Amino acid sequence: MGSRSGVSATPVSNAGVSLTKDEILRYSRHLIMPEVGMEGQLKLKQAKVLCIGTGGLGAPLGLYLAAAGVGRIGLVDFDCVDLTNLQRQVLFGTGDVGRPKIEAAADRLRDLNPEIKIDTFEAHLTSENALDILKDYDLVIDGTDNFPTRYLVNDACVLLGKPNVYGSIFRFEGQITIFGYQGGPCYRCLYPEPPPPGLVPSCAEGGVLGVLPGIVGTIQAAEALKLIIGKGEPLTGRLLLFDALAMRFRELKLRKNPACPVCGEHRTITKLIDYAEFCGIRGEEAPAPPTTAPEITPRDLKARLDRGDNLFILDVREPHEYQICNLGGHLIPLGDLSRRAGELDTSREIVAHCRSGKRSAEAVEFLRRAGFRKIWSLKGGILAWSDEVDSTIPKY
């Protein structure tokens, strides 16, 4: 029996897949678009999409794919929700802090759309499990934030013949494209070699405008939906660049590299490799390389300050970090240290510190080469000071 709108109340099916009356109402704004319609919505319901990461990019991806009615969504993540995530990872709420991201994400997406199926993989994506996890999905969306996983996702997608909807973000800028689709270039065509370790700071080190992953992730979701319904012009062979400060989009042409080792004419990569080693990053199980910079623990530093020892506290962070919190030290950002080292007295005992201890160790090593001998790096930086000495110092 037909409804007053003329839409049949009986489920509409296609190749054994159907939309119920409730689904027709839920997706009605899709169904009245000729570019989507019933045929496109049934394709969405049959689609299987894997999202690597549920963080900044994965949050809008998951929300919009679920809302659009993608029938099966896989989520890969191993992290827990942290308070610092909530500035941009809109999939989570304050009550989720401390929960596994995969668990909180699945609950939110099932609440948003109980008609779909959510697969969860609470694990690191590795060379050992990637092919098994990716193989059952139609396309993969890369929402990761590190180079080893990006190369791993790329190579696994090429080997399996899966489109890879790629996005990356940093501070105010984002990039989006589709790799490995219809003979188009892959990630290695754009970046044949990874950058040296530490050259490109992470979002935790360099920051990110909270809304940026929402913009980039939503564009990734739009590209995925277009691929599924087979409409529009995909970003294959095109790298979309977004600058939020200038509010400007640019586009670069990407070309397939005939000599690409994974998708080129004479392929040398035919199986997944050790991507941490490829990117020059030590494996998680390997011991941390020893630092040559002498260190002092937060508790030892506090004891010496309480004794009244005449220590010079050198803060090598950036001015905007100093405004967040500080230990009252003398501020010389690490990048300025080479030209401002003359401000320091080689006869004084100096303790350098930063947020986590990484930059201060570099500063100490530089100053020791410059002739400073009585100098230490604060082990763990302000983060450790907040944990071990003064919890009123905010962590960021």
C-alpha cells in the first residue's frame, strides 16, 4: 500500500539487499537526489569501508559514513581517549576519557545509526595483520598520523587492489587525495622516501587547529561516498591542499611513477616490509637509544632548588608554550640557541627543560659541544615535573 508521498511502504530491494520503511525515511534526503537515489543508497548499504584510526580524521569519517548508511564500517585503533583529544576528536565526549577509543567510537556510531554493522580491531596495524584486516573491505580510509603506518596502509592497499582515501593534517594545513584507484598513483609515487626521523613534528609537538581534521576528514568521507555510488570526479591523480589560515584550496597534479617499487612497471615490493625500519624509527620492543645528554630527574631538581642551590633554569620551548605554563626559567627557544648561547654563563650550573625532555636533550648536547660542562636536561620535561613534583603545573 503506497504512502501519501508515493513511496512504497514495502521494503525496496536490489540484488538481495533492501531498504526498510524506516531506512527510507532515515535516508530520504539522499533518496530524493537523482545522483544518489535508491540505487546509490543500496550501494552504500552494501559497501564495506575500513577506517584506519578513530582520532582527528577518523572522528568525522566515522560519523558521516555511519550517518550516510554505509552498511559495514571497520575501525582500527589501539589508543585510549585522552583529555587532549577532545579539542578535535568530536566522536568522543568527556565521559569517554580513559576508555578505549575503539569501544567509545563503536558505541557512538551504533547510537547514530543502529542499522549498520561496526567491526572493531583494537590493535596496532602491522605488517603481520594488515592484509588480513584490509582484505574484506571495498576501500580503505587512512586517518593515521605517522609515516610507518601510512606506508604500510599504502602498500597493503596496492597489494590487495583497494582504493586508499588519504588525508593528513598539521597545524592549519591539510592534504587529501585517493591513492591506488583506477591505475592512479600511490603514496610512494608522491613520497618515494620518508623524511628523516624527527624532521616532521607530530600534532602533539606542533599542534593542530581543532576544526582542521573535521574539514579534511569530511572531505575524505565525501570522496569515499562518491567512490561507492560511482558519481562525480574522484581525487585520483589530484592532491587537494587546504590552508585554513588563508581559507584557500589549491590542487596539485599527481602522476604515477613508472619506477615506483610497489605500483610501478617493475615492482620490487611484493610483500609487506618492516615499516619502522624503513622510516628509520626503532621498533616498540627495542630499547630506547641512550642519550649523550646528562639528565636530572624532577625530584632531584626540586631537592636542589629547595636547598637553595644556585641553578640556572633554561627553558628551550617556544614563547607561546611559556605562556601556557613555566618554571620561571630563562626562555631561549631551541631554534635560537645557536645565536643566543652567549647569554649563558659557562660557570653556572644549568638545567635545560622543555615539554617532554626531547628538545632539552638536544640543547644540552649542543651546549656541551660549545664548551658548557655543568649542564643537565630535565628528564621528562614539564610533563614529568607535573606528574612527580607539582601537579598544579598544567600538562599540554
